[in-house]
Amino acid sequence: MFLQSIQWKDITTNRNYPFSLPIFEDFQSIHFLHPITIFIGENGSGKSTFLEGLAAACQLPTAGGAEVNDDPDLRHAKALADSFFIKWREKTRTGFFLRAEDFISFTKRVKQMRLEAEHQLNLIEEEYRHKSAHAKSLASLPHKRTLYELNHLYQNGLETRSHGESFLDFFQARIKPNGLYLLDEPEAPLSPMRQLTLISIILEAVQSGSQFIIVTHSPILMGIPDADLYTFDSHPPAKIDFEETEHVQITKQFLEAPQRFLKYL
Ligand SMILES: Nc1ncnc2c1ncn2[C@@H]1O[C@H](COP(=O)(O)OP(=O)(O)OP(=O)(O)O)[C@@H](O)[C@H]1O
């Protein structure tokens, strides 16, 4: 485990977003006691904003490799990070911060890298037709290496798989031992069965020393054994038991008798 706690420094008089969110009214601290912490709550309660601030405070890269602090869309995260005091058990920059939209741009980037490397190899084939094999091999090397690395990490290419399949491939390839992972709604493209697969990837990584902070609406992910759940419907966010969450209660009641609910919609 890496993160020990996050504390509020109360250094700003700014009352605009993100400081205007009700979760920050009396926020003091969150202590991370288990390797998996899960943030839940109603839409708009501030989970993503909080996670983005935490990613910026931890100086984690996004899944695509860019720095959270360099992303103009995440300027509010930087402001929030300045109000967070992070206490580390052991500092790390292994890991990443992942939002669903980052993943889509990431797969596009991987596809572009592959196409670009193939294009360059074709050009070299033409250009070096009358030159020595050694010169051609030297010119080809960086592009062949790019293709090798992409194939090694993602086999046939994330772009040739379905959204959910490529998302799981990505986790399998990129979640490493001893990393810190901040995941925002990773369930989005995954079927219930694939969410269980994601849980097994997460648990395996935890066994190897990794830590996860996850924002989710999925009752399946909320049920990860020994995870600490915090609800952002309380101000400040407070611990909640799995069985007490609205997500679990509503899902359970709905599945028991869908007609009863639909009558009132
Ligand atoms: N850049 C922004 N500027 C101003 N307000 C914002 C900005 N981003 C989000 N908000 C507002 O802050 C509130 C919290 O948004 P946030 O995305 O953190 O909620 P959330 O709990 O993650 O929601 P969801 O479960 O729907 O993803 C929302 O009311 C949203 O409209």
C-alpha cells in the first residue's frame, strides 16, 4: 500500500467549483486502511472531481501517459490538489489514473502508432531498395521495435477488439505489481462476467502490493471483498457497508420484482 491518508489543508477562500461541492464543506480526511477503496454516490455528488484532485496530488500519469497536471481539462484538479495534503506510506509513481474517455483516446493513439510504424516501414522499403541490407535494417529498427512492443503488450491490437474486450486486455497488460491505480467507473464497457474478471485482475494485483481507489456505480465492484466503501452522498464522504448502499438495495429489490418498480415510473 502506498497512500496512507488524504487531508484537507483549508488554505483557500475560493468558493467556486470544485470547492463549492457539498462534499468539501466539512471535509477533513480519508484514511486508506485497505488496499482497495471504493467511492460511491449519486450522479453529480463529486466522486470524479475528488478522484481527479487525488490523481493530480499524487502526480500520477493518466493511462495514456500524459500528466494529469498538464491536461487543460483538469485545471480544477490541480487547484484541488493544492488543498490536499497526501500522506504516503511509500511514495510511488508506478500506476495510473484512468477515465473511460482517456481509454478511448488511448486506443486511438495505439492504432495511430501502429499505422505510423507500418507506414514508415513501407517508405523505408521503397527508399532503401538500392541500398545495403545493413542500412535498411538500421533505418527500420525503431519502427520494428514500436510494432514489437505494441504486439507484445496488446497482441493483435486493442483496436481490433470490442470495447469491453480491449478494456480488459488493457488492464491485463498495464496493471502491474506495486502500483497505485485510480480508476473512474472502470465497469462502463464491461458485462457482469467481465466485471468479475476485472475483480480477479485487481485482487491479483493487490496480492502483489498494488493499491486501488475506484469510483463506481456497479454493485458488483462494490462487493469486492475487504474493500472500504465511502459514500459521497454524505457530506463529508463517510464509510458505508456494502449492504447499506442504495445501489445494492435498489438493484436487489428491482431484480426481485421488476414489475413493482415499473408501475411507479
Ligand atoms: N469543469 C466543471 N466546472 C464546473 N462544474 C463542474 C465541472 N465538472 C463537474 N462539475 C459539476 O460538479 C458536480 C460533480 O461532478 P462529478 O463529475 O465530480 O460528479 P460524479 O459524482 O463523478 O458524477 P457521476 O456519477 O455522474 O459521474 C456536478 O454537479 C458537475 O456538474
